[in-house]
Amino acid sequence: MNAVKRLVRRYPQLWTLAYFALYLPWFALLESRSAGDCVILQLPVDRMIPFCEYFVVPYLLWFPYVGAALAYLLLKRPRGEYYRFAGVLFGGMTVCLVLYTCFYTGLNLRPAIDPEKNVFTWLVSRIWAVDTSTNVCPSIHVHATLTVQAALTRCGLGRRRPALYRASGVLAVLIILSTVFLKQHSVLDVACAFLLAGVMHRAVYGVSPACWPSRSPLART
């Protein structure tokens, strides 16, 4: 317990992670709705994009990618820099949840697949079993990916760790592509996520830096 208290004193911004106590049950509740009630929102171009099970790899890498960026910006960067990142990320995720609640959208793009074909199709089948093709526009996967890459750009990672920064950029592109090649999202969902990320970035980073705490124990690392 004392270790936890010391950690919280050193990194008071940890309180922002309580957001997931709101996000996770809200998203789970939205996913429990009947898929028959959703509005199918997709474009003709979505049918032209082939399904490719190999994109399940970058799709799943999204989870450690966002988690690692969250940890890095929280523990290693100035506090104000982290708060801005969290503002864009969590703010955009909340906008998505509100939109999903008010405008229940879905897709009808998933093809029949053979889970026994290879490990990649098996992984896709597991994802599809727990993640419905509803609550799709805008794509949280894409919004979060863009937010991470923008934050890493702004914090100068490309200057300090160019190889790591380039790897992050490649992975970000692959993650975004994976959402359409796995038929998890439509091109429209991706476009709306780009718009949302841009609006959130403008709204949060447009605030005066004086409004954000800036000191951090590891700000110079």
C-alpha cells in the first residue's frame, strides 16, 4: 500500500486512468444491444477491399501500442504533455461512445472464414466472436492510433529515437489498414476517425500551455 501511495505522489496524473472505469462498462453495454437494430453504414468501396487475415497481427498490436504510449507519456514526459495526450485520447473516445449511443451503426462486411485454415483466421474468428460489427463510426482503433502518433511526434521522439519513431509510424499505418482489411470498419469509419482526431487535437492543443501542469520527475528523460 505504501508503494502505491508513493507512486501516486510521484505521478499524480495516474488519476486519469480511472477513465477506464467509465469507458469499459459503457462500451460493453453498447455492445450488448441487438445487431438487428443498428443502421448499416458502409460504402461501395468497402466491398472492393479484400479480406486479409494477416492484418490481424497489427490489429492486435494496437493494444500494446496504445498501452506502451500511454505509459511512456505518463511516466517519462512532462505532466502537461501527458494531460494533453490524455485529453485528446479520452475525449475522442468519449465522443465515440456518445455517438454510438445516439446513432447505433454497424457493418455487413464480414465474409465467411474457416478458423482452421491457419492461426490468423483462428485469431480473426476469436475477435469476431467477442467484438460485434456494431458501434463502428468513428473508429476508436483509428482515433487512438492517430492520437498516439501525433503525441509521439510532438514530444520529439523522432529526434531522440528515430528508429523507434519510424517503427511507430509504420505500425500506425498498418493498424489503420487492418481495420478495413479485417472488415472491422468501413472507409467511412476511418475517415470520421481522422476528422475526430483532428478536431480533438485542435481543441486540446489550442488551449494555452499555462492551463496545463508541466512538471514531472522524469521530464528530461
